[in-house]
Amino acid sequence: MFIMDETTPHVHYAFVPVAEDKKKHIPKLSAKEVITRHELKTFHTDLTAHMTKVFGRDIGILNGATALGNQTVDQLRNSSEKLKSYAETNIRTSTNIVTKVMGKDKVIVSESDIVYTKKAAAETAAAIEEISSASEKIRNIKKNTDRNYEKSEQVLNTAQSKAAEIEKQAELSADKILRSAQDKAEEIISSVNSEKATWQTERNEQQVLINTQLAEISERRKQLDKERERLRREEQHNSEIARLNDKEQQFLQNWSKELEQKQDDPHKYYGNKIAEKDRKINVLTGTVHQKDCEINLLNGFLSQKDEQIADLKAEFRQEMTEKELALTESFNEKLSARDKLIESLKAAVNKAYKIICNICCAAAVLWCGKGRLAKYCANFTSEQQALMCAILNYGSKCADEANFPDLARKIDEEYCISDDIMSEMQELMPEVENTGKDEIGR
């Protein structure tokens, strides 16, 4: 909303503060997250930078109230008191000067001069307040630097002393003081930015060094992991070899026992071996018999499933045949309907081009009718004849492009009045003689 009826024109900007919920990842209303202290301080400067980029010039957003950002209530109260005090001091000083120069205690001053004086005083006080606020902002910036604190302190003290000197000279020229203060503030800000850039460069160099060291540590960790993996594999290999050795040792012990038994009583040893083999053969024979039974059951089950599959195939073939017949019948009906529609469209197109041909031939009668049709011939001007010729040529061209060469030839070579057009004429004028299709070549 634009406010134009106050001392300083300004805009009231209404909006809904919508932020993203970091937990649920959905939009939410939150003025606390959108309208922060930093946003309030940088809103006018950011808007000025954007508008300058869009329009190519400063459109005057920053003024005495917005150039220094949002101020606290105490700062605004101090500014008002300083402005009032300075205006009264300036007016008293002006009164003393008038008394000394003109020798009078009272001088009649117009209201416009008083307004101009107050406005000049207000601008001067605003300039002084801007300088003070600029010094405060510079002081806050200096507090945030880590390594250049002492040097920034000296620059800030220099800025304050120069601001004091500028304040003493404020009565001479408010505009000059404002420009000088802006230049000094820019110089100080430039110095701070330079120091900040130097600090940032050093920080980046240290960060690069740290990253290099981290990369070396990461590489060493990878090498250690590889060495640990190699040691683990060797340990696993050694464990496997020890297990095989134990197994081989157990086998040798059993084999030595069997040799001792074989040497002590060979008949008993071989009898035990044969009995053990017979037991294994009996177990395997039972297992084979059981597997044969299971195979027979599976063969019966497979035969049953084959019969079911054959039945399903027969049902599927019958169903597909029925669907194919139904689809064929449906498509035949649709094709028949389409054929009828195409025939009707062809008939309509033929009728339309015949009508065009009859109209063109009747138009030719108006141009060059002879014999019994000479009474319909009209005296055309050269422009009208050109229009009539263009109409006949266009009708012939359309008929030829639509693949009606006979109608195109008729339009090019003949003129006549068709029975349909003649019947329409007789309805309009019953006394008209029916000349029929008196066709004469052009």
C-alpha cells in the first residue's frame, strides 16, 4: 500500500511469513524464522541493490530513516532529542546573529524561512545521527574480527574523531558534511573489507593445509586397513592349514589303529569290514526302494497335471476362438458402418463439387452467355471481369486438386444453367423460360 499523504512517501508491504518445517518438510507459518534481526537490518540495502540491478540506477529507497537499518527505541529517542536540541540551538544562534547585525531584538521571519531552517536543521541532525549510527555499525563489525582487532580499534577511533570534526562543521554545509561522512564511511568499510579479505585468504590457506593433512591421514588409514585385511587373511589361511593338519593327524591315528588290528587278527578285521559294507549296502538298497516309490508317486502326479494342462489348453483354445469370432464380428460391424459413412461422405463431396461446378458455369453465363442464354449476360467492367475470371479459375483449381478432372474441365470449357438453378429461378420468377442445359463451349 502506497502512503503519499505524509511527509515522506513510503510503502506498507503486507505478506504471509511461510517457512519450511525442517522435521516434517512441509510449509508452515513462522514469522520468527522469516523475519529475523539480520533480515530487518539488511532488507532495505538488499532491496536497493536489487532495484539498482533491475533499473540501472538508484531509485531512492535508502533515506535518512532506512540507510542505517532498523534502530532501537532508545536510538530513535536520542535522535529526536538531538534533532530538537539542535533546531533550538540553531534558531537561538540565528537570533543572536540577527540582533548583532541589524540591531533589533525581533525580526519578522516568514513561515517558509522557518520551515526551511527547521528542515536544514533536521537534515543536519539526521546526517550527524547517520554518522553516529555508521560509527556504531563499524564498531560492531570490528568486534567480529579475530586477528585484526587492535588495528580495527584504531580505525574506529580515527573514524570517531573525524566524525566529531564533521559534527563541529555541520553548521557550515549539511550536504558537504553528509558527502564527507559517506566517503569516510566507505573508506572505513573498504579498509575493513580489505582486512577481512586478507583474513579470509589466510583462513583459506590454513583450510587447504588442513585438508591436505586430512587427505594424508585418510590415505594412511586406508593403508592400515589394507594391512589389517592382509593379516586377517593370513591368520585365516593359517587356521585353515592347522585344521587340515589336525584332520590329517586324526586320519593317520585311525589308520594306524586299523593296521594294528589287521596285523593282530586279519580274519576278524576283514569280517568286520565286510559286515560294515553289507550294512551300508542294505541301507542304500532301502533308500533306493524308497526313492523308486517317490518317483512313481511323482510320475502319477505329473500325469494328473498333464491331463489338467491339456484340459486347460482346450478350454483356452475354445475361449480364444469365441473371443476371436466376437471381435471379428464386432470389427466387421464397425467396418461396415465406416464404409457406409465413407460412401455418404463421398456422395456429399461429389454433390458439393457438382454444386460448385454448376455455380461456376452459371457465373460464366453472366460473363459470356450466348444464344438463348445471352439475355442473362451482364456488362462487366474490367475489374469485375477479372474477379469473375479469378472465381472460375479458383473453382477449376479446387475441383482438379480434389481429383474431379471432369468437373474442372467443365468449368474451364462450358457455361450453362443447371436444372436445379433454373428451378430456383422459376420459383423466384415464374415467367422465366426454361432453357435447360444449353451448353456452349468457351
